[in-house]
Amino acid sequence: MRTSKQAQDADAKEVRKISKRANVQTGRPRRVILSAMRSKVAFPSTGGTSSATAGNFYSPELSTDFLELPQSADEKRNYYRFFYAADPFVGQAVDLHTELPLSKIRLSQPKAKNKDIADASLAFCTAWAKKIGLLHRMIEIVHDYNLLGEVFVFCEDDSPDMPDDIEYEMIREIDEESGHPVERQQQRTDWVERASRWLQKNYKGWTAIRVLPPEQIHMEGFPFTDQKLIELIPDSKTKDVISRADSGDPHAGRVVQSMPAEVVASIRGGGNIPLNTDPDAGSFVYYMARKKSQYEPRGHSILERCLRILVYRDKLRQAQTSIASRHMTPIRLIWAEDASAGDVDAIREQVELALQDPDYSIVTNFQLNWEEMGSQQRLLELSGEYEMTDRQLYAGLGVTESLLSGESSYSGDRINLEVINTRYMLLREILQDMIEDNFLRPMCRRMGFIEKDDVGNETVIVPSLSFTRLALRDNADTFDALFNLYQKGSLDVDTILELLNIDPHTTSEKLKRDMFTVTDSKFNDVLGAIYSEAGRALAENSNVVSKIAKNIGLDYKKPEEKEEGRF
């Protein structure tokens, strides 16, 4: 019978035999040499195993040049403003995209059954547009729309509040229960007419249209709705002037009095200023973004796709400038063959004197060589790089080289100009919707310029915003086509006058002023007809014909007068 010690030794010997047959290591693991782990063949065939090698992962958002680009929204805006001010291509392209679509704007007569309401609506909106400087405000709006990709337009309504007695009247009566006299408000039956008359006398429309800096705007959007929460973050300058006004500074107090009361109250409370987004509820902010998808939170600048190119061009400029700066003072290499140490010292002294005095002459009795090495041979050859980046910028900015420089003809860039013209027409439609629906319609509704149709639906009478033609086509061909339509009675003369940059209304008034005067265009025709009749009368009732015939040597016989009753 085996003891427990013998049994344990036998079990251990059996485990070692099984491990050796199965090639299984037991006990402490041995040290493995890494070189022994490498396979002797390129693709070893090992059953039931698979080998993998680590590949290169590429991401355009993790590349070095991408990480050098601005990442935050505020940093991007700083880049946009810098390149607009520093780069001629960017500045000219943004100005063209801003000014060409807004060559000239005008308000047209609205369609209405009552002509008096239409005339009053047009007159009110025209006076408001002139007072507010609508064209200049639109240029500011479109500029930020193109440069920054978004614009926050704040319409300020600082008109006085309508008194309560316009809508309500005070009724004094005796309370039946207590017997004491009481007062209560009762709505007037003609309060609509009274309110309309008060508004027409006191309401002047939006008192100001301002473009707010996007850095001071906090906006939140939500899915499944178009409503947004927009707050204005007060800047340090505004806080300081309100603080000085509270301390008794009269100059700061005058500035604070010109600010909206709600803004001042919010700043004094230490919070952001919530902005209204409903134009029918008073002062409001309108958000206009340059984007193609509704789910995108913010707009995109036209420079966003050009930032990588602009940064690359700026690096080339810096490299070229560094080379030119290092070699601004040329390096002088002066030598003479077999010159002794004394001769070298003498040459050095004469060279220094020659550099100080341009008229100094260097005299030697041996050959002296002088070379200057400047930056001309060391500057980078970047013409190919600039040519390539120029074409990329033209495509990214949506312009052509001829449009920026003006050195081309209409026929050479007809297709490009048609594409740009189509884009500008789309931008005009966006601006028309913004102005008519958010600026003019609320004012006309408050002024009472409203009509009702047969079923009782109210229609606000709003003037339509229109633009003159874009100056991106050949004027000669356009004028001929329009003039042919005018001759056929299919076009008004105002369109042709606007093509020539002539105000139709002013021209009509001047024509009425000059009618039947010496400045009338037909006055010379009248004088010609008068002289013709006078000449005919002189020829019939004088002997001028006989004198003329005598002077030229002709025999003139006066025609015989026929007797009455004879043929």
C-alpha cells in the first residue's frame, strides 16, 4: 500500500508526462526571446489562428494643417474679419456680394381695393424707409450675412404707449349694495377708430434697426420647432456706462436715457437680456443665417471653405517675407588674389570708407573683386502656388477674376455672370421676404392699413419691395430688347429709365414742368411750323417771288386768278 507521499510524487510525474505530450508549460514561465517569436516565412500557415498588422489611420480632422485652423466660432469670426481687411481677393469678393444685389431698392404701390389705403400705406413706409436709412441697413445686413454667415437684426420700437383712455372710458356709478360711488373701465364702441387715429398721429414705425455683434448673442434652438431662445450678453462698455450713470455722471446718464429701458433694467439686474422674436409684440430680433439645412445650428460664411487656402497663402507670404528680411542688407564678398595681411587690412579700411561716403574711390595696384549677394537669388518661386490658390479662391468665393478686376467683356464671361445673377436673384427673394413680412407688415397692421375680403379675412396692405436690374449683363443688348418691348406696348418707360439710372418719378415731374415752355422738346417743332406758315403767307401776299426770280434771271408770270363760278 502506497503512502500519501508516494501518491503525490506519482501524480506529479503523470502531470509532467501529459504536459510534455501536449506541449503545455507548467510552473514558472520561461523567458522568451523576442527574436524567436518572429516567423521565418512571410506568411506562416498556422491552423486556427489569424494575424493582423496595424495600418495607418487617416482623418482630415486630425491632420496638422486642420488643427492649425480656428476651431471655436469666435476665433473663426476673427479670422474672417482679418482676411476681409487684409486679403484683396476676400475683401473685394465680399463687397461685390454685398453691393451688387442692392444696387437700388424701391417700394412699389400695394394692391388694394381701396386706393386711399394703398396710397397711405406706401407713403408711410416710404417715409419710414427714408428716415431709417433702409438701404444702408440692408448693406450692413448683407455684409455680415456673407462675411460671418449669420446676422442678428434688432428692430427697436421706442414709440410712446397708447393711453388707456383711447380704448377705455371711465364709468362712475353708484354701487347697489353699498350705495357708494364706484369707477370702472368700459371699452369704447369706437375704440378701433380712435386707436387708428392715435397711431397715425403718434406711431412712426421702428425707431432703429441695428445689427447686433454675434459674439454677444447666446442662442438656443430646439428640435420640432422653429422657435429660438435668444439672449444678448451685455458687453463691459455698456455695463460701465450704466454704472457711471448710476454714480451720477451726467454724460453717462444722457447715454443711458437713449437706451431701451428693458435693456438697462436687465443689465442692472446682472443677467443677460432676453430678446423678443415676435415682430407683432414690439421690439424684436430677427435671425438670418446662411445655411442649406434646417437642422444646422448656425450659418456658414463664404470664407469657411477658403480658410485652409488663406492660411496656406499667409504661410507662403510669411516665408517669403522672412527670407527678404534676412537678406535686406546684402552680403559683400571682397577678395584679392595673393594679398598680404597688410593689404587685406588696407582693403577693409577703404571698403568701410567707401560705404560711408558714396563718392569715395578705392584705389589698388592689384585686381580687386567685389560681389554682393542679396535676396534675389534666395526668394522662393511661388508663381505656380499662387496661380493654383487664386483659382481655388475664385471657386470658393463664387466670383471670377474678371468680375474682381473688371478687365473683361460680357461675352467672355456670359455663363459665369448668369450663374452669379441667379444667385443674386435668390438673395433678393430672401431679403424681400425679410423686409416685407418682418419689418413692413407689423407697422402697416398697427397703422390700420387692413382690408377685409368677402368672407371676413383680414389682409394687411403692405408695399412690395423691389430692386432695379442687376448690372451684370451687356447694357446695349438689354436696352435694345427693352426698347423693342416698349415700342410694342409691352413694357413701361420707367423700366428703361431705371436701366439708364434715371429716376422715373423725377423725370415725369420735370416733363410736366417743361410742358408748353421754351424747354419743351417739341418747342422747336412749333417754331418750325410757325415759320412755315409765315413764309407761306409772305409768299402769297407779297412780291417776294418776283424779286427772287428777277435776282436769279428768270421770267416769273403771276398765275391768273380764276373768276368766281368758272372752272
